Amino acid sequence: MWLEATTHPGLEDLLLEELSALRPTEGAEVDARKGRVRIPWEGPLEVLPLRLAHHLVLFRARMPLSREDPLRALERAALALPWPELVGAQSFRVEARREGEHPFTSPEVERRVGEALHRAYRVPVDLKCPAVRVRVDVRGEEAFLGVQLTERPLSRRFPKAAFRGSLTPVLAQALLRLSGARPGMRLLDPFTGSGTIALEAASTLGPASPVYAGDLDEERLRCAQEAALASGLSWIRFLRADARHLPRFFPEVDRILANPPHGLRLGRREALWGLYRDFLEGALALLPPGGRVALLTLRPALLKRALPRGFALRHARVVEQGGVYPRILVLEKL
Ligand SMILES: C[S@@+](CC[C@H](N)C(=O)[O-])C[C@H]1O[C@@H](n2cnc3c(N)ncnc32)[C@H](O)[C@@H]1O
């Protein structure tokens, strides 16, 4: 059996690292740029508390896709497997995901395998809110059959943001890890928006790490604060603060985690360059030598041009979020 965890494409290595702290990962497979990591799995179903994963699937079988009547072969393979979670289940559905060219569609797979399992187990089908999700993934010439362990994404751990453009907690976790933050360090999220980065940092590092969160928008700050309180993270200090003048508002911090605006609301390019420049000058003033800034940005070139002397670029990678490809940059104060 294989346990598969999904994440944002571009974060597979970090997810594998997180998995390896919980389970042996010998023989792991990484689907690079697809956001999937699989480890061999034995034993009962278990939802691992992964902060870099969205969903977990336990695959019970993988097989080469038959060229002759592939739907029939998938149906037979499904019937040959044990599905203990279907015994006495309230409802189920089959979800098929397909990658590549095939002479059949995903709904056809769902219907064929779904009907076969329904006949065998007599469990009602519920397409909207099934108690059990059987997964049949067809990836090129290979098919995977298993059961999805997570009903809602593991990443949905804070109240839903009321604004567009908020980060997922998984990306916030990636910034946190790549910044090298450790418990006890002081953190700042100067463009907090709905507060995801601040909430993720506080819930990962605990109350021994002071977390400051600033934004210019009062409404966003209010919502972020409410989300923090609802999540039991009362120690985050929210402040209406202009990120162009960080030292006026915040004390020294060890790590700055930021998702600055990328200009849609701000307008002109020069204005954005000025904002980045002033923000980074302020960041330089707040950090001790060795302190780091981890940024998620859609404007890496503009940001690098705004970089003041005194910072070294330590890390850069591209990630994917909802069809866009922002970059994570990690800067270190020299
Ligand atoms: C890309 S959004 C951040 C989204 C955030 N990471 C989240 O998960 O919701 C940028 C944020 O920067 C704020 N902002 C824009 N200019 C600012 C400034 N000069 N100082 C502080 N915040 C500013 C905006 O109000 C917005 O909330």
C-alpha cells in the first residue's frame, strides 16, 4: 500500500521532509511539480498531522493500465481489493482523476467502478457528501486504486478568509520552514491581510514566540484578529501599521514573513518599487545580523531590484497556487 500526500507543486521536498519526521520514508516517490509524495505504508488507516499537506490518500493497488477494455480491468481490480471501510458504510462515491490521454473519461471510470462496488457492498451512493471516497487515479499508463483519508483538506485549519488573494496555510508553513524559524524566535508578518501567515506561525511555534502582524487595512486586521481568537492564538499582536515604516511600529524581530501586494490595487509600477524598497529598508533595520525575510511574491524581479545592500539572497523557488506561479525568496541580513 502507498500513502500519498498532496501539496502545492514546488513544495514536494518540504513535504517529504515533514513526512520523514513522522514515518520511515524509504522507497518514497515524489511526483515533481505535481505536488504529490508517496511513501510505502503498512498498517491501519491513519491521518497524519501534516502541515504541508492538503489531502491524504491510501492507495491499495497500482497497476499498469490495460490496453484492452481498460474500464473492465479497473472494475475487476476494484472488486478484487478489500474495502473494509465500505462494510456497513452510510454512503460512498468513486472519484476518478485522470492525467494524460485515454479512450475514456473520468465520469466513465466513476460510473463503472461505482456501480461494481455498489453491487458488491450495497452501500448507497452519495455524490455530494459521501462517508467514504474511493479513489481511482489514472496517470498515463498507470492506475491507482484506494481510499481518500481526508474529507476536508488538512490545510483548512483556520476560519475561511473573507478576502480574495489570501494564502493557504500550507504556503505560510513553507515560508516559515524556509525562513529557518524556531520556537522562541520573534516573528513579523507586515502585510498580514487575512492573517494566514501570522496564524500559521503562531500555531506552529506556540506562545513562546512573539508574533506581530500589521496591515494598513482596518477591516482586514479586524477579520485576522477574529480568526486568531477563534483559533486560540490570542498572543498574536495585530497593529495598523504602514509596512513602509516598519521601525516606527515594531520592535526587533528574528524573522519577517511577508506576502506583499503585487500591485493590482496599488497601481503604478514605481509606486510598487517604492513600497518594496521602503519595506526592505525597514526590514533591514528590524533584523539582527543573520535575521531572515521569507517572501512570497508574484514580482520577484521588481523585488530583487528594490533589494537594499545588506541582504543576501539565500533561497529561491517557484510554487504553484491556483494556476499562478509565485516565487518564494529567502533573504538574510549580513
Ligand atoms: C497580498 S495581500 C496579503 C495577503 C495575506 N498573505 C493573506 O493571507 O491574506 C497584501 C496585503 O498588504 C496590505 N498592504 C498594502 N500596502 C500596505 C502597506 N503600505 N503597509 C501595510 N500593509 C499594506 C493590503 O491591505 C493587503 O492586505
